Amino acid sequence: MSDRPYHHGDLRRAILAAALDVIATDGPTGLSLRDLARRAGVSHAAPAHHFRDRTGLLTAIAAEGHGLLAAALAEAADLRDAGVRYVRFAREHPAHFQVMFSPELLRAADLELTTARALSAAALTDAIATTAPAEDGTDARLARIAVWSLAHGFATLLLGHNLDGLLGDEDPEEVLRALPMVLFPSV
Amino acid sequence: MSDRPYHHGDLRRAILAAALDVIATDGPTGLSLRDLARRAGVSHAAPAHHFRDRTGLLTAIAAEGHGLLAAALAEAADLRDAGVRYVRFAREHPAHFQVMFSPELLRAADLELTTARALSAAALTDAIATTAPAEDGTDARLARIAVWSLAHGFATLLLGHNLDGLLGDEDPEEVLRALPMVLFPSV
DNA sequence: GGGCAATCTTGTCAGTGTCAAGTTGTGGCC
DNA sequence: GGCCACAACTTGACACTGACAAGATTGCCC
């Protein structure tokens, strides 16, 4: 309508960026395709061509997120480092993280999503396998559940500002590092 | 409009029940005030009188959830039991749990919500204080973060069906009980 | 029994997601 | 170089939603 060119250039990327921005502050609920279109300076139906659906857009974000997470976990030195990297990912990509674990917003059967998810899952499994072989009879499967649960819970509570009062001005990563030791003797 | 009486009787409770039903399967996104009104057999604007807003309805659910959680945690025998009860609460009240930790859907300043939240927080703190006094220099604050993170992460992943493949047919509560021991030696 | 407040209805408005059909630009193929 | 198929985008429409305003009904309390 204005003096903008008919073709945006990289509308897909622009929409994704705007969506991440909105989700990071207002959550997936605050997302409006028409609003994203306005921000990108295109008509209200333009996003549909790239993502088909609202669900399609969120699914694309989740898939991208799993790719980023897999890359982050691939460089983990040991198991504890994997946990730290997991939380760091959640803090650096809060929108991705939130969407990745909201299954009711995603197209579960999407191929791009399922392969990306398999990738990040494998990265976590690898991090565990390389660090702690089951010398003491510890099940690798249980180890994965334990590390994943601890890191995921910490990250989720952190993003939801549920730990603000508890952490004070401490570095969350340092606190996370200390948690396993705290956990064991007391239980 | 039909032969139903003008006054519903307990519309507030009916709307809440229907909302919990919808959220448990479709998440908070799938919630529609008009749909809830239809289910209860009232006009589309009736719910507003009890909850003011969509946000008001979700805030009421979150407050109720914190009350239920506080009651469940109050009976915890020890710290590990508190974790188990936390996860059990999440499984028995998935809609409450989901809404309670979606701050962007809630009216943060709501009095009923903040007092209920303080109640559940106190219950968790109590469970920790009674069980594990800081004999070995362990910070109670860290213990709370640790137990909360582990239980919260486990519950969240469980509800999101992220552990289905890992758990098999095992009892989630038993697996959770084993996690702290798994966690310590390997990290 | 009369009024009054709580409860519920009807009507309306702007905003949204999605679909269908048309327009405009681009790259490739001869 | 010209043409054509296809991708990218627009316009228009429809049903649905949350929210608001104003009116109707009901039960309760003095």
C-alpha cells in the first residue's frame, strides 16, 4: 500500500523475529498474526503463506528452538555443564523455550519438529553417556530424567520469576551448580 | 431462553469446573468464555459477572490451585514426601498447575492470588524446615530451590508427555523418589 | 408487600484466525 | 530477449472471540 516493495525480502525471518519478541514478553497467548504482519509492514494474510497457521508459526519456532538447544548441549563438557547450558539456553531464548514445551500449541506430527526434537534429545543423552557411565549401577535413563527435571524445573521457575526472592543477586548458574549436592544428603 | 430458571444456582462453580475441564485437555489457549457460557446453559456475558475477565477467571483458578497445593504440602512427612506430593498435585490438578505457573495469564496484583501463593510457599518452606535443619551447613534456601526445581521440572515434563518414552510403565512417584540419589554421585 | 441489589440477558463493537480469489513480481527455459 | 509458471503478497469476506453498556428478572430483607 505504501512505497514498500511488493516483495518483502525475508518476510519469514522478519515474522519469526517479531514473534519471538512478542512471546518473550507477553507469552504465546499475546501473539497475533495480524499484529506481526503490521510490524513487518505487510498485509494481514501474508504470514499465512510462510507458516500456514498460527500453529504452524509456533511449530516452526519450537523446531528452531530444539535445533539451538541441541547445538548448545553438543558442546557440554560434562553432565553438570549440560544442565548449566540447558538453563542458559532457556534464559537466552525464553520464547523458544516456552513454546517448545507447550505441546497444545504445536503440530505434533510436523516432520521438521519431530526431527529437531530427536536431535536435542540425542544431545542430552550423549552428554550423559560421555560423563557418567553406569559404574555404580546407576541407570543412565534415570540420570537423564534427574538432570533434565532439575534443569528444566530450575529454568521454568526462573523464567516465571518464581525464584526472584530466593536468588537475590546471585548468579543463577552458580546456584544451579550447587543444587545436586544440596539435594542428596538431605533426602 | 429455554425452560431453565433465570438464576443458575451455582454458576461460578459450574464455570470453574468447565474451565478446568477444557484447560486440562486443550490448555489455557483453548479456553473461551463464550464456550463456557454455552456449556453452562447461560448467556455469553454471564461469566463476566463472576470473574470480570478472562484474566479474572484464570486468576481465580490459580488462587484455588495454590490453596489446594498448600493443603497437600501441609501433610508432608518429610522433604522427599513433599516432592512426591507436589508431583501428585500436578497430576491430579493439571489445569490448576498449568495456570498457576503462567504469570502472563494472571492478574499479578490480585489479593486472593497473592495470599494463596504465600500460603503454598510457606507450606513448602515448612516442609523443608521440619525435615532437614542445616546441620551440615546446608542452606535451607538452597534446599528449597533444589527440591522445588526437581519436583517442578519432573511434574512439568510429565504433564507435557516428555517422559512417556523414558518411564515406560513405571510409577512416576517411585521414579521421582529415586532421582536425588541418582543425581548426586554422577555430578 | 415494596424496594433493592445481585444475577443474568440482549445487543453491539473492535479485533482475530482462516479461507478464497485476485495481483504483482521473479526466475528459469526456450 | 520474451514468455510463462510459480512464488510472494493483497484484498475481501466470514465466523468467532472478549469486552462493554443497558435492560430484564429474581430472590431477599426490612
